[in-house]
Amino acid sequence: MSVKNMKHLFKDMSMVNFEEKFSSSEKCLAYLAEKKWQDGFICKKCGHTNSCEGKSPFTRRCTKCKHQESATANTVFHGCKIPLPDAFKLSFMVCQNPNISSYEIGRVIDLRQMTCWKFKKKITECINEKGDIDMLQKVEIKKKLKL
Ligand SMILES: [Zn+2]
């Protein structure tokens, strides 16, 4: 599976294929970790490039300053209150059809319409700004959406 661009990956993927590949939090985290550190690790705190496995699965820990980073840190999925597979599914649906309504999403995924609306907005803004839905600075998100 290509780890280059999540938007394109989702756009070209069938629902069956998607559900098979991202059916659990572990699978989603594994994907994010693979994509995030495909070119190696760089510590956000000190810039060190050596890391070891963190305490929880799919985290990396800087060997110099001990800063631990999760697979979701600095992605749209960071601090997301929706279960990760649902957040992935919502992203998938938005990539497949950018004009999909939050009501429609709420019918497919068992989430409140307002929750869908908020997360859809976050993803749409990220796609518009970065051209993809994952890597971004969480500081920017907080400033923009006050989440
Ligand atoms: Zn560090």
C-alpha cells in the first residue's frame, strides 16, 4: 500500500478494501506510524534523529531528550475524540466525496451529526491547505478551530 498521499489513497480505494485495511485502531495507527516515519524520525523537541520504541505501541521515543511521540501527533487525528477507525472512515468518505453532508456521514458512521460536521471541517481545511489529510502542525489547528 502506498504511504505517500492519504487523500489519493482513500480516493482510489473501494469501501470493501478500506474496511479490510483499516478495521481496527491498530491498523490505523500502524499506517500513520509507517507514513510518518518512512523517512526516519526527527524529534519535535530537540531535532535528534535517533529513536527507540515508546512505551505504548506505535510510538517513538527520542533517545536524547526522551520525548515520546505518538503516531497521531501532528496529524488531523491528534486528540481526536472519535474512535480512530471512525475518524479514518469519515476521512475516507470525505475524500471519496468532498460534498458529502455531515448528515449522510452520520447515517453511515454511528456518530452525532455535529461531531461529523466538526471533524469533516477539520479534514476539509487540511486538504485545502496541505493537499493531504495527515501531516500538519497541531498548533495551527488549535488556532484555527479552537478545538
Ligand atoms: Zn528529543
